[in-house]
Amino acid sequence: MSEQPQEPIQSTEQQQEKKEQIVTPWDVDAGDDGVDYGKLINQFGSQAISEDLLERIERVTKKPVHHFLKRGIFFSHRDMHKLLDYYEQGKPFYLYTGRGPSSESMHLGHLIPFMFTKYLQDVFDVPLVVQMTDDEKFLWKKLELEEAHRLTYENAKDIIACGFDMSKTFIFSNLDYMGHLYRTVLEIEKSVTCSQVKGVFGFEDSDNIGKFSFPAIQAAPSFYTSFPHIFPETAEDKKKQKKTKRKNDIMCLIPCAIDQDPYFRVTRDVAPKLGFQKPALIHSKFFPALQGANKKMSSSSDTSSIFLTDTPKQIKDKINKHAFSGGGATKEDQEKYGANLAVDVPYQYLQFFLEDDVQLEDIREKYSTGKMLTGQVKGALIDLLQKMVAEHQERRKKITDEQVKEFLSVRKLSFTMPTKKEVVPSATTEAKKE
Amino acid sequence: MSEQPQEPIQSTEQQQEKKEQIVTPWDVDAGDDGVDYGKLINQFGSQAISEDLLERIERVTKKPVHHFLKRGIFFSHRDMHKLLDYYEQGKPFYLYTGRGPSSESMHLGHLIPFMFTKYLQDVFDVPLVVQMTDDEKFLWKKLELEEAHRLTYENAKDIIACGFDMSKTFIFSNLDYMGHLYRTVLEIEKSVTCSQVKGVFGFEDSDNIGKFSFPAIQAAPSFYTSFPHIFPETAEDKKKQKKTKRKNDIMCLIPCAIDQDPYFRVTRDVAPKLGFQKPALIHSKFFPALQGANKKMSSSSDTSSIFLTDTPKQIKDKINKHAFSGGGATKEDQEKYGANLAVDVPYQYLQFFLEDDVQLEDIREKYSTGKMLTGQVKGALIDLLQKMVAEHQERRKKITDEQVKEFLSVRKLSFTMPTKKEVVPSATTEAKKE
């Protein structure tokens, strides 16, 4: 499979083994064995999340880390140590994540960054901004503008249903918020060339001109001047727009799937030129499609995805029919050889959503050694997802249109600038400066 | 001078005579004999303004045409006959012009489109929108954002001092108005490729990404959906954004210098795809620099321009010292051969600003035949400009910051949709459909 490599390949060892993986904000296509995340870290130049970092986060937050961290689902980062240094010094930071509202219903994979962001908001007690890129979806898809705008409000309900604190969370539609964002967007646009976005995103001369400036729009919320209502004491900076006079200690932490990293590489390049801190990043793996771990779940395929609107019966049927099994081909094979968990979709979904470590370990042990059959693992997953999705639907149903409007309204957040943290010092508190 | 033509040249006859002329929104460089406007009409594919069109405008407006029209200073157009057809049928149109606020003080040349636009507003009684492209100036120049924004307000005072009717005029800063403009901008961006803007504007991959999307921002005000507060009955269209449901009878007329035409060629290309009428255009010649008619007046050169802030003494000194004369080299030569009016800057300025036809004709006749000397013509021009600039300064001084804010505020205009005009029909009323 290595005859026709599509790109220069960094790791020649792996080249022998599998097809080159393609990971861009619009396309994820891994080899048959799934995405090689170690290789992605090399390709993208980010850092693996180490045991040390996990310990440090627990020490700083005084809470156990989220199981997404413990299980390596969030696996890569940029500048997390610097962010924690700042946090310990009592400097403010905020969270920024986003969603491209292209479909009526979000699927399970879309929940991952929001579930994790909710954890970060809870343990750090910081403001969160959520960019709904309805403009991006309009530019890239066959979609009317106002349809994209309507989907922003539909998807916002699903995001709010993840339990975000309204007093600390600002969700915004680019279509509605551009008036506020535009100055920061312009500053970024002026610092990024056409060549750069062609190189990073693969745009071509036949692409529409909106695509070329969109990276500046996704970058802008990484800089606090985009939100004078959240950082009112910095509104003065915005007015002056003197780079040298900027409050240079407000950082931004961006939890996102690894495919969004190209946007933030551009953002981090630009940041110092504009007098801002580079945003820190924390990257998740992809949520696999039902058919297997070499594709991420996509909302354009009905049979590859479990949607947040699915009924218990739909969830059951999809998992039973479509979830790729790493178990033996026959009962006898499974009992004899056990399941290949690396490719088993039901087990991987459990890793994402089954919070109970003991129960998960029990399934891992039994399933991999043949003491459990695929049907039983699927059964456990069906029970879990039916409950989880039903609870989500229940929470979503209770969210009123007024609440959505409130989340999307430009207003002060009840965020208080932090103070110096009392953290028990330790050897590993030493930040690795990049 | 024809050894190294810089571009394919359409008119081979003229090729023998002079250097190729370059006319873009950022650069005007004509041959030694000045800009060949007939050739520009061919290059750009616009139409010359004919005697028929002038007559038709007089008939429709029941007023004499502006001396800029009579004297060929506005010399080229696109779709003026269609606009007049529509106007006669009682369909609404509005005026759109703009200004890039890059300098503290505007010069005489900057007044031309505004003086003409004021005439159009007066005789047609229609709303006017004025785009201040502070974003463009930030993207192209070494200029801070808020400095560009401040210049918008400074320049707006000069524009208002031209006498626009506040109840029918909306001036806007792109920095402030982008929230309202963004949907229309996006629709245009989606319909224009990177190749197209490279072809039309000569952008290169090393240019910043903001430049690539700017043509959509200058195009947007040509479409009425950018101004729901001016066309409230069409706000519904904006919400639906269904191209097929748009009110397709609201036209826009853009008075501008001919170098801005490339922006509106792109705009006119896009219009039918988005369900809009193509904007009509009416083009002016350039206002020449003091040094001669082969350069347009530029605000970056202090000695080539007369500024609206100049004192009577400055005006006198600049004209006496720098205004290029087409008169004879000596008193004797001038009396013997007369002046070459085609290159004489004082005479050309008089053509722009001396409204009295009889007086202008008297000067033309005497100066060209040697009965008048350059000093006398310069003296007449100095008197005229000293008075004109002083009056402008007087009007500008009286404009309060509150009035400027009001002109720039998003509000209803007291525009009433027109009714079918009673115009005496004539053979020349037949529109030339393009």
C-alpha cells in the first residue's frame, strides 16, 4: 500500500505498513488501521499529553481529570504548561471552541469537544466563547444563508443541553456577531497572505474569495479583543488598537478535534505580530464512524452516525447492524482468540462514553480474551447510548427559545478575574517553555 | 516609446504615438499627452455619454444637466438608459458612491464625485449611500485601524459640506457597518473566485487575504439588501435571502472616477446570479495634478495637490509655482501662438470649477489665441479657488460632531418610492438595451 504516497512522509517505518493518512479540516481519511495519532503529532508539531501534564492538571484544579484525558481521547496539546503557569500566577484565560452548523441534528461525535469543554469550564471556572460558523458553512456548502443561520440556533440548543453555565458562556453566530468581530478579523487578514492559506488549507485559485479570508474569522475569537463585553477592562485596548499597549496576559485555551489544528497554527503564527498571546490548544482524536475507526463520524451519512435525535430503536438497530466488530467471525473464534479492540467500534464508543473505569476494564478484559461476545458488548453500548441520548433529548426539550437567545446575546459575563492560585509546588510544575 | 508595450494594446494607431496608459484603482499613469479616455472606454467596455443621453437626462429631470456632463468631465457610463427607463416607469433607484479615508485632508479632486452626486440627488430626489472604506485603507496602507476610522469621520465632514440632504443620505464606515453588510458580502464572496480578483485587480499570492475579499465589500452596497433601513419593505427579502423572491426592480447608480470601474465590472458580473439588477455607472475623468494632466491629483504629494484645508496664500503659491502651463514660453510666444489648452492645468481646473459658461468660453477663446497670458488665467483660477475653498471651509466649520454622527447613524431615510413619471416621449427615449 505504500506505492503511491500522496505526500512526503515523515516516518519511513510506518510508510511500509499503511496508506498515507489525510487529515484536514474538511477531510479525514486514515489507512485501514485507523488514524496514527502519534504520527499526526509529528506532522502537526504539537506535543503529546504526558502523565506529568495530567498530574499537573489534577493538582491545579484539585479535581480528577476527565476520563477523555485519562483515556487519551484528548491526546495532544500546544502550550498547556504555559497556560497553567499563567493560571497559577492569577492571570485570566478563557475557553474558545466552535461548531459549523451544517445539519439539523448533531451526532455523538459532535458532543465530544463540548463535553470536554464543559469539564474545563467547571474545573477552571472561566468564561467560554462558542463560535457558530454559519458563514463558513454557507461558503463551503450548498446552503442558503438563512438556513445556515437557523441551524446555528438549532445546534446551539444541543450545545446548551451539555450543561454550560449561562453566566459564563457566550455562543455567537458569525452572521450576527461579525460587526463586533470585524476589527480583529481585519488585523489578522492583514498579517496572513494568500500563499499561506493556500499552503495550510490547500485552497486553489478556483475557490471562492470568502474561503480565503475565512481562516481569519476562525482565528479572531482566539484574541480577547473580539469580546469587549467579556473583558470590559480591555475595551480600551480595542479602541486604541495599539499593539504595544495590549494587555498581553490574557490567554485563550482551545479544545478541539485535531483536524482543526491548521486554523490555529495560522492563528499562533499571527498572535505575536498583533501583540497577543498564542492560544493554547488541546486536541481530541476523532470519534469513529460506526463502520470503523479509519473514518470519523459524518453527519452526511445516516448509517454511519448516531444522531442526538435518534430513537432508542434507531440506536439499537444502527449499532446491531452497522457497528464494526473486532470480535471473532464465529462464536467459537471469539471464545478462542478474543476481540481485536483496536478496530472494535462498540468497545471504542464505550471508551468515549462509559465513565465507570471498573466496568470498562471488566469489559476490556473479558471481551479481548473471549469471555464476552460482540453481542453482549453491543448490548452494553446500546443501553448506555439509549440512556445518554434520551437524557440529552430531555434536557434539550426543556431549553426555551428565550434561553437560546440569552446565550447568544452580547452581554457581560459574570466572570471575575482570577487571583494567584495556591498550588502545592512540585518538581513537575516546572513549565516546559517551547 | 512603443518598443516595450506593457499590455496588449487595442488601438494600434495610438500605439505609435504614446506610452501605454495604466489605470487601476491604485495607480493611474498615462502617457505624456494625458489619459486617452476614448481608449479607456474601449478597454473597459463602457459607453461614451452621447448628446442623446444628455438630452434625455434633461428631459427626465426637467433641469439643465450639470456642467460636469456638459463639458465631458463625466464622460462614460453603463446602463444609464436602462436606469432612466426604470425611473420613468416609477421604479426606485438609489445612489452609491464612496471614499477611502486615507488622509486628514481631502483635495480638490476628491470633491468631483461628491459635487456630481449632490447634483444627481437633487435632480432625481433619491437616497444616497456613501461607503467610507476605512477597512480598505487599513489593509492597503501603513495605517492603524482606529486612525482609519477617525479619518472616516474627518472626511465625512468634507462630504457633508458638499450640501447633501441628511434626510436622504446615509454615510457609513465599513468598520462600523460590517455587521449589517456581512450577509450581502458573503453572497458576493461565494460567487467570485480567487482567479477572478487576480485577473481584474492584479492581486498576487503574496498579498494579504483581506485584499482578496475586499472587492466583495466594495460591491455589496450596489445591492439594496445591504440597507434594510432604507428599503424597509425589502427587509423581508433579506431575511429570506431567496434569490428568486427578490424585488428585482431596485436599481443602483454609481457615480465614480473611471479607475473604480474594475470593482463594478465584478459587481455587475455577480448581480444576476444573486437575483439583483446590475448597478448603472457614470464615470468621471481624473482631476489632474498641478504638474500636468498625465497624473491624477494625489493626496500623498503636497505640491501636486490643492487641499480643502489650504489657505488663500497656499492656493495662490501652489498655482503660481506648480500649475503646468500650456502657454507660450515667453510673452511674445504666447501672443504669437496662443496656449495649448489640452495640457494647460489652470484652464483644465477652470473647466471643472468655473460654472459660468460665458466666462469660460471667453477665457478659452482669448487664452488659446494669445490674447490672454498664463498669469491672467492663473489669476482667474486663484480667485475662483480661493473663494470656493474658503466657502467650503466655512460650511465645514459649521458642521457639528452630532450632525456627522446623525449622517452616519443607521436610520430610516425620508425616501418615498417614486411613481411613474410623466415625461414627454421622444425618439431618443428608446433605451439601448445592452
